Amino acid sequence: MNKRKERLIKYLFTALAFSSLVFLIGIVLVLFKEALPIFGKVSLKAFLLGESWYPTSEPPEFGILPLILASLWVTLGALVICVPIGVGSALYLHELAGPRQRAILKPVIEILASVPSIVYGFFGMVILSPFLQDTFELPIGLCALTTSIILGVMATPTVASIAEDALSYVPRSFREASFAVGADRWQTLTKVIIPAAGSGISTAIILGMSRAIGETMTVLMVAGGAAVIPHSVFDPVRPMTAAIAAEMGEAPVGSDHYNALFAIALILFLITFVFNIAAEFISRRFRLKLGLSR
């Protein structure tokens, strides 16, 4: 009877594991099916490098370079914020904070990760955007800078959590050996702990980048919605996710506009897929390295 239950549970979890793969394959097939028709009317080069996104004009223009640059612009801005704060928080929590401080700060970081993105977007629209508009005397506060700040705050918990996990994998013997040769706490942290956890911290940064570039609701609310090539952090922008969310409801099913939006989704999927594969590759090398060192 017990063997029958174990076999049933094994088959159940196997089916659940393969169902995730089936769903992923289904998503990829739908993206390709709906996206490929647009490339029969617009070349891939013109689609990726075109500087004008006017899908409803006559004739329509399907250049998504402004959307790609907007996504990269706000993602890089978010990294400038979330990397030092996230990695610094992980280092402080793991290496310096006492039990009482850790008991307070750890839940706060987890709460930040659980806040819905629309709440961040609302905060950006109502509070941060007017503040930046008054501070820098901008014509509009909904711009790339506002988006980068909000995305940076949203990605910080991801970076902090994964970076702390990477630090926890560093063997205690590394610290003890460093202290044994006369290194102080700061030297041990900067020259031993951080290099040993470097691959894991890199994974945290890459996953934080994926979190930022794939965010939809927040960028739709605070980016400004202008499909133009950004020249400064104060320009309104329209990242790829915002374009899809804003225009999909207005695009007739099967139209060129509809297929172009699916093509944007396909490109975004491929970008995030590459980021996650790179993170997994780095993380696996990191685990193998520490496993061999132990």
C-alpha cells in the first residue's frame, strides 16, 4: 500500500513538472504563430532598428527601436539603484547586522517584494512624479527617471534576497582562514567573502534586471508613454511592456498592429529568457565551485 502511494505521488509530481514545460512550449508556439506574420510585411532589420512606432498611421510604421531603448534605459537606471542597495543590504544582513536588526530588516525586505506593482505605480504617479517635476523643473514628472527609481525599488528585494543566499553558501572556513592570517572584518568582507560569492551576486543582479525589464503595470503608469528615442533621463518613454499593455486592447485581432505587438512580446520573451539562462548558468557554476571547495 505504501509503495502504491509513493508511486502515485511520484507520477503526480512528474506530471506537474512536465506540465510547466508544456505551458512554456505552448506560450512560445503562440508567440511565434502570432508574431511571424508581421515579418512578411516588415523586415526584421526595419522592425528592430526602425525609429518610428506609428502602427495606426497610414502607412503604418513598425520600428520598435524607441521601445527597446526605453526598456534598456529604465532597466539600467533601475540597476544603478537596486544593485548597491540590494547587495549592500544583503552584506549588512548577513555579515554585520545583529539578531534583532536582522529580525526587523529581513521582513521589511520581504514586504517590499510582496507589494503589488500597481501600488508602486500609484506611488510613482501621485508622489514621486510631482516631486521630481518640482525639484528639476520638468514639464512632466512621468519620465524615465521616475520609472527607473520605482523599478529600482521593486527589484531591490530580489537582488537582496538572492545575494544573501549566495553569501550564506560561502563556507565558514573562508572567514576563519582570513581572520587567522590577520585580516580584519572589512578586509575579509571585501577580499574574501564578496569574491567567493561573486557568481551568486552576479546571478542576483541578472535576475533583478529581468524583474525590471519585464515589469508592465508600473511602467505603464509612470513612464510617460512617449514612443520616442530617449535622450535623457527626464524624457517620457514607452518601454516594450507598456506598449503591449496599452495597445493590445485597441489592436484588431489578426491585424498588422496585433501581430507587431506579439512580435514585441516575442523579443521581450527572448531577452528575459537569455537573462534567466545566464543567471542559471552562473548560479550552477557557483554551486559547483563551492561544492568542490568544501
